[in-house]
Amino acid sequence: MLRDTAVVARHTVVLLARDPGTLVAYAVMSAVLMVVVHPIYERLAVPGTSGVLNAAGGTAVMFTLLALDVAGEQLLAERDWHTWARLRACAAGPAAILAGKALPLLALFVVFQGLLFAEAAWWFGLDLAAGGWRLPVLWLAWSSCVTAVGLALGAWLRSRGRLGAVADIGAMIMMGLSGALVPLDGLPGWVADLAPATPGYWAVRGFQSAVSVSASGAYAHAVAVLTAVAVVAGTAAVVRVLLPGRSRA
Amino acid sequence: MLEATGLRKRFGAVTALDGFDLAVTAGEICGLIGHNGAGKTTFARIASGLDRPDAGRVLIGGADARTARGRVGWAPQETALYPTATVRENMRLFGGLAGLRRRRLRAEIDELADALGLREVLDRPAGRLSGGQQRRAQTATALLNRPPVLLLDEPTVGADPDTRLDLLAVVRARAAEGAAVCYTTHYLPELVELDATLAVAAAGRVIARGSRAALLAGLPGRAVLRFDGPPPAALTPAPGEHSDGEHSDGEHSDGEHSVVVTAERPAEAAARVLAGLGPDAARLRGVDIAEPTLDDLYRHLATREARSAA
């Protein structure tokens, strides 16, 4: 299975490299947006929280969510190209194929978040060392979550139009409710009540708690929730791929 | 090597396979022919391990098709390549998933690129190739690991004559190496070039199976007698051809008329007709004898099937 996963992953890297427009646009936009919104986050930061960290974490969550459709597209494009049936007719199992699709995306999202946080450290003095290993682990957990949800959407939805609609609307709602767009303290109370229902909330909360030694419980909780969502979404994707008729476009 | 027994498959109200039986031995090329909707593609999907039949089973070298995926090379009817990846990258993916590694994968890619005339386009994105080049590239991806069973679904659609010859040569070579080949096509002369046995599918099952000679035996052929001026009045069917033969005539622009004699042995029937013509035989311009073709066989079986269904 590992070899098959490696073969698919290598091919996925090729496909992503051939059409990098969307990802490059998200990377540039997020880097610019963080510079622009950083003062707002600083102003809205409540005592005990870091405005820079909120800006970096919020922007990272926002643009990774926008890349949901990039993950879903990895499966839906196969339908348009008629290659999905051929992949499934190979000896590789669905788990190996999905893992091969997921790994490059996962790596890409981790690097994307790392670059944003590096930018925050470089320009605004964010103390990355305070987070230690916790920040990279959270990047990984959040990337796994987004990748798995994106692949599940790609597996279950039947057209690129539907994927675009669901991913964009879902991302906007999650961004709003999670506090990634505007810190929760600046939003109505009912938003704060709904926020824990979105994975983005746990990512934002995880970033805040990652740099605070006293918040290790909150950090572990956030990582656990994100990992659980990733597992559920990944399982949903595998189940859909195993169901008969998936490849009958 | 490939053995399908009693396959049944329904998609909602549509019966795609209805007792489909087919066995192809190692080294045999079996031409699977039939109308669109006859069940060929559904059979190929089940044999490649993609779909489960509602009933029946497909064995690949004795193992169930769903567990023998790596032993089947499948090139579907529609083009199924990654358009932004190069031909080489497409071949690397499918070869890699078929278990080929490094040196052997490179060697197989090179060999197939040469055999199918893909050398010059190996590093070009598949989406920028012509239709014929894409068909060749797709077939190449199915042949990479030299699978013991090949399911080739209309591999020459849109291919130019040279491409077609290349493809047929490679298919023949793989069969000579021992592969069981199931070759679907609407270009029946290809099956003659491949020296293929035949399986005729209709309404979800195989209605005729055997060698070309055996299936063509007993089918009527045609003799076309061309005359200067109107067809001879004395022209009447000779005894023996009425049972399964018929005459028809038509006028050509240059005043020439032709009479078509349809009979089991068209040459003998034509000789009998000419013997009875008397002086009119002098107006004969020429005789063309056409033995029964696969098209005739196909039409004959399809008509028979339609009648029995009615």
C-alpha cells in the first residue's frame, strides 16, 4: 500500500504543479491580507491574547478553508478526465489512492501556514519559539482536517459546480463563526455560542493556546477535535469511494 | 485465462447483462462485437474488477476479477488520461500502480513508445495530443506491465491508418506472448487483421461465439453481375439459390445495370445465372464476387436476434 500511495502522491504533486494558480493566489492574498488586518487584530485583542497570533492564525484558517475546493477538486477532476475508473481498476486500494491524494495537499497546507506564521514573526515579532512543537502539530492537525473534509466533499459531490458552492459557502460560514475573519469578542454572542460547532474555531483556539504553557489542556482539546474531524471526514471519503457506482459518472 | 459465467447486471430498470458468458484462452484474441448497449462496456468494467455483477462471476486465471485487478490491462472506450500530465507521467502512474519499478518501468515505457509511435510526444501533455495519439497513449498505459488479460475497448477509434496498424501489431504481439485479449470494436475488418475469434453480443449476452470461419459458414455472399444496358429478360434465379438467395438490380449513370445475386455460394450461383442467359451473356461487363463478411454476419445475427425477441 505504501508504494501505491507514493506513486499516487508523486502524480498528485505533478498535477498540482501544473496548475498552481489557485494556490499561489491564496498564498499571496493571505500574506497581503495579514499585513492589512494586523492592526485591527491588535486593537481587538483581549488582554492575555496576542493580536499578531490572532492575525496569523485567523488568516491561516481563512485561506486554508478557501482551499477546501482545491482538495475536493483532486477527486472531481478525475471524474471529468475519466481517470477515476482507471485508478480504481488498478491493484491499489481506495485508501492508498486517497492517501496518495491527501499527502501532497497536507504538506502544502502545512507549508502554507508555516510561511504565514514566519511572515508574522518576521514583520510583527510573533514569538514562534513560544509555541515550540505545538504550532507545527496544530498546523498538521488543521491541514489534515481541511484535506479530509475537502476530499470527502470531492468524493460525495457530483460536480465541480456543487463543490464550488458547498466549499465556498461552507468556508465563508466557518470563517465567520470560527473567529478567523473577526475575533469572536467583536461578534454577537450567538456567534460565540455556535462557534464550537465549526472546526475553524478549534484551529483558532488551538493557535492561541499553543503559545501559552498554561493552556495545554485547551491546546490538546483543539488538536483532538481537529483530528477527530479529519478521521470522520477521511472515513466518509473512503466509504464513498468503496460504494458501488461512485465511478459511474 | 478470462472466464465470465452467467453475468447479470441491472442499472435501475435497464438490464445491461443478462446471462453473459465468455471465455478467452491465453494467446487468443477475441473480438467482442455488438450494438451500442449490447453489454460490452459493462462486461469490461466487471472483468476489470470495477463493478460487481448482480449474478455470475468473472475469473481471471482462476481468481475472482475483483482480487485480480493487477492482472488485467484495461483501456476503456473514452479517453482516460490526465491532460495536464505528460504521456510519460501518465505511463509512470499506471505502470507504477501496476507494480513496475524504476528500470523496468523505464524500459517498458521506452518499448511501448517505440512500438506505438509515441516517442516524440512522450514529454508532451496528454491533453495537447491529437485524438489518435491519445488513443495510443491510453492503450500503452494498459499494456505496461504485460498483464495476462487485456480488455481493449475500441482502441482504434479516431486513429489514422498508421496508428491503427501500430496498435494492431502490438495487440498481436501481446497475444503471441500469451495474453488473453478481449478486443471490442465496430471496425470489423480489424478483427480479420488480428485473426481474432468472435463473440457477438446482443441484449446483454453473447449470442454467437467461435472462429470466423465457423460463424461465417452458411451465410449468404453476393455476386454482382454488371451488364451493358438493361438487365437480361432471361435472367432468372437458378435452381438452388431461391431457398436462401435473392436478386436485385439497379441502374448506373453510364447505362450499366447490375444484378446482385445473393446466395450461400455466390460464385456458383453467378455461374448458374450466366449459363442461363444465352445471347444476353455478351452484354456482361463483369462479375464481382463478395464472400460473406463480418458485417454480414453481424447484421444476420442482429436480425435473427430481433426476430426471436419479437
